[in-house]
Amino acid sequence: MLRDTLAFVAAAAFLAPAAASSAEKLDKDAKKWLDDVRPLILPEEEKAFRELKDKSERDEFQRIFWARRDPDLQTPANEFRTEYEKTVADVDTRFRISGKPGSATDCGRVYILLGPPDEVKRDTARESTTSDQPFAGRSQAQTWTYRDRPGMKFKDGQAQIIFDAECQLPQALRLAEQMNRVAEGKIANPNIDYRKGADGRLVKLADQLPKPSPGTALLKAPRQDFPVSAQSKMFLRSPGGTSYVAGLVRGDATGLTVQDAGGKKTVTVVVAAQAVDESGKPAATTEREMVADVGPDNSFVASYGMALKPGSYTLNVGALDPAGHKGSVASTPLKMPDFGTDELAISELMVLQDAQEVASVSPQDPFGAFALGNTRVLPRFGNVFAPSESIMLLGVAYNAKVDEATGKASVTAGFTISKDGKPVAQAPDQSYDSPQVPASVGPVPLNKYEPGKYVARLKIRDNVAQKDYTKETEFEIRK
């Protein structure tokens, strides 16, 4: 039997902006800026903005806000902001109702985020109009229809949105949530964020933008000075409509600058990772120097992590010896999941060698990308283990359906391990009452298992939706 269930708090909250302990009252300019970006700003962004202490911080926040949405950081112009401000000016006139600017109405926000509807149906029982423009400055209930278009898909191929005579959504709460998801999709650079430095102030945009460095230079001109390979291991939901991916890079330390202290060998490496989207444009870049152990086979393992929007990418991961200047790059396809839907979704099932509670994680920790708050999880490159070791299994499910009567979800999660299609171990089911389910089990000693390949499986039952979901992964026991 699998034993000793381990409770993880595996949320991606560690990526969220930190709240300030105090804040000044918003001034006139700050309130106007919030009104100007109301159709676009996310609830967590507005909360972070309101909690800032002074005007200089709010000015920096605004620079970061627009940079997150800039489609090309290499050009001086922000094409998204220019188009947004142009659309808002048009919408303010087009949908003005009872003296309220159009961008402050629900139909204005929908128009800004989704664009012009494919079809407009007016409530002719109340009032008729021959105008081709939605509302056209007249109070009238309408139904807008949007059909699938490039970069935008709807359930069943189309979406219908009903507005009342005041240009508002009668079903405001539900559609407001959906519009927030659309607004999340406008973020082009999720790795630019509102994190704070040791001084408690926002890290400036200038300090977050990619800078020329040996790591990024290696990614631009890839080479193979030593064998290296990369794997993606962990996917978690993070703020802003993105998912966080963390992975491992494994390289051969032969010929690198290896330090030997008390019989323990280590190597200092710079790990640079870049995700390139299907159009060939870099979507995110990260770089960090770390100190990794050199194993008996003379290999080292280090980590990388970044936030990305759902979609398909090519991931380029480079490892560089800053002392000897040797470097290598590995490329691998990357499919980022979408955890922001109405359907239950499960992260990758992770097979861990250990999980540790720590007070803090060193910036040079080779597994630093796998730090979840005060929990440091340790994956294994290739999922290969020895009979003398133990493993832990971890998977996170999102979006479990909530029972309207109780206000809670009802989820059952269970783990099994099989070999050659036959179950060899099963853990007791675990129950959860929240939409997010951090399911885990372990440690599982491997000394009673025969060498060979195994399949670990997580089965999730959403009792409210009455649907079953599974996620599985392979691991190997090798002498």
C-alpha cells in the first residue's frame, strides 16, 4: 500500500504581488488612471495598485502595467497601448449612456476586449432602429453574437452576450469573470510583474527587462560544448492567466570548473531559459546563477522556471560555466496548459525524491525554481530511482465545480502504481471540499518493488460535476 499522505500547499500564490502594510489615499491622478484602464486591469492588479504607498510607486506600477502588455519590448512604441487608447476614445462616444462614457459600461468593456460583434440583435419589442452600430447612442436591449476568430475560440463556436437597455450585463457576475480571463489574455510578458525588492518597494521595470548577459548571449548563438538536456517537470496556475513551468537541466561536468570541498564536488553554472512562441517571438526569458552538486556519474542538475500564457512553445535552455566559458543549449517542445477554464484540469503528476520544509531558499539553490512558499520539492531528472530510495507523488487539480447549495466543491482523489498494466499499489482515497486540490502521497519506499518501469496514476472524481479525470506518468526503478 502507499502510505503516509503528505499535505502540500502547492498553490502558485508565491507568484502573486505582495501587499503593502500601509497605503496613502488615492489622489485624483491615480483615480483617473484606474478609470482609464478599468476595462483592462485585473482585480489583483487593482488591489496591488491601491496598496502602494506613494506616487512614485504608482508611477512605476503604471510603467510595469503597460510593459506587461507590450507585444514587442524591443521597439520604443507600445503598440498595444496605442491601439487600446484609440479604441477607448471610440467606445466612449459610441456607447455613451446617460452621460456615462462608453468605456465605463459593460458593453464598452466587451467591445474593447473582444472587438466588434459579428451580429447584433436588437429588442424590437421595445424599440426599433435601423442603425448598423450597436446601441448607437440609444437606450435599447441587445444581444451580441461573437463567432470564432483567429486567436479567439468560443464554446460551440460562438458566444451570445445580452445587454439591457442601459448597456449593462444582467448576468454581470458570471460574464465579468469571463471578461477578466479575456483581459488576462492581453498580458504578453507575464514574467514582468509587481514583485517587491528587499526594501519593500516595487522592482523597477528597467531592472526587470532582459539585459545583455553571457546566458542570453548563449541562447542567441547556441553551441554544444558539453552534453546537456532539459525536461519540464511542474506546471502550476499563476496570476494573470498564466501558468508557471519549472524544469530541470542536466549536463556533463567533464571539463567544467569543478570545486571540491571535503570530498563534495560542485559546479557553478548560469542557467538561462527562453520560451519562443509559434511565430518565433521570444515570450519569456529567465536567467540565474546557481551552485549544483556533481554526482558520481560526473553530471550536474539545475533548474529553471518561468510564467507563460497557455499555448505551444519551443523551450531553449542553456547552461554556462561562467569561469571556463563553456556552454551548451538544449531545445525541447513545451505545451503550456490552460488552467483558467471552467473544466477541471490537473497539473503534471510529479514523482519526487523528497519534499522539505525550509525557512528560505538560497538564490543559488539548484532546485530554487521548485520552491513553493516554504516547501522545497525535489524532482528527479528522468524519474529514475534506486531500490533504496523512496518517492512522493504530487498533482494539483484546478476548477473543481462548486455546489451552489453548499458553496463548496466535493472531490475525491486517489493514487495507484502499476507495472506492465497490473496494479501493484493503491492509496486510500482523499477527500477535498475546495476547487483547488493539492493531492499528494508519500513517502513510498521502493525496496519491495522489482526493478523496471512503473506507471503512477492520479484519479480525480469531481462529485459535483460527476466526472472523472486522470493524470499519469512513468518512473523507473534501476539497480
